[in-house]
Amino acid sequence: MTMEKTKIDTVRVYCLRGDHLLVFRHMDESAEQIGIQVPGGTIRPGQSPLVAGKREVIAATGQEGFAVDGLLGETEYDLSPGRMEIEVRSFVLAHPITSLPKRWVVNQKSDGARLEYFWLPLTSAHVLQAGQGALIGAIADFVRPAP
């Protein structure tokens, strides 16, 4: 018997500072289990991906100073067999509008996870886990000035 998969609307935020991407790692988990990720989360019913992206990057990082530039696109990512879900991922481009440190740690209130945030060179974005780098190439098209 095949189990039906639930679709979940989520957002992933590509936050750029120059040619560096804001990422995080779980400090108490092995890199083999949970790799490098970008901020993101669930889109609430009736919420736009842009609003959800700003909410999530602020909540996840513990920092306030971000502006959302726009929507890069959407992909689907199948989480099975770990979870019988398909994430419908909206990718949002953002940037900091205040000075942020090179590295900082956030203790998540929801599950106690310790997350280390840092700036990864865009040329190394291939290390992002679980399809989170799917639209990195779209950044150049989005920010390139019109001829």
C-alpha cells in the first residue's frame, strides 16, 4: 500500500551580503545527519512567500535587520522516506539592512537546538543540503541590471 504524501507550503530565504549567503548549521548534530541550510519555514495560510520569508529570517536568526527583494521561484522537494511530505518551496531573495556579525549562535525556543549562523561564499553554495541550493543560479538573473 502506498501512503499519500501531504504537500506543505514552505519558504527558503537566500539572504545575501555581497557575494556571501547567510546559512546555518546545527551545532549539536553531525554534518552527516543535518547539513548546511538556509533560513526558512512554513508559509501560514493566506500569507505570501515574501511576508513569510521576512518573518522566518527574523525569527530564525534572532536579528531584525532584513529587507526582502523578491521571489526567485518555486520548487518541490520530496521528504520521504523520512516524512511522507512534499515541500512546495518558495525561494525568496533578501539582504541585511543593518550590520550583522560574521558568525552568531541562536538557541531555538521551539526545540532547544543550537544553530550557528555564518556567511558562506556563493561559490560554495553547492554544499546546501536537501535541495536548498536549487535556485542559487537564479540569483544572478534576478540581480543583474537590465541592459
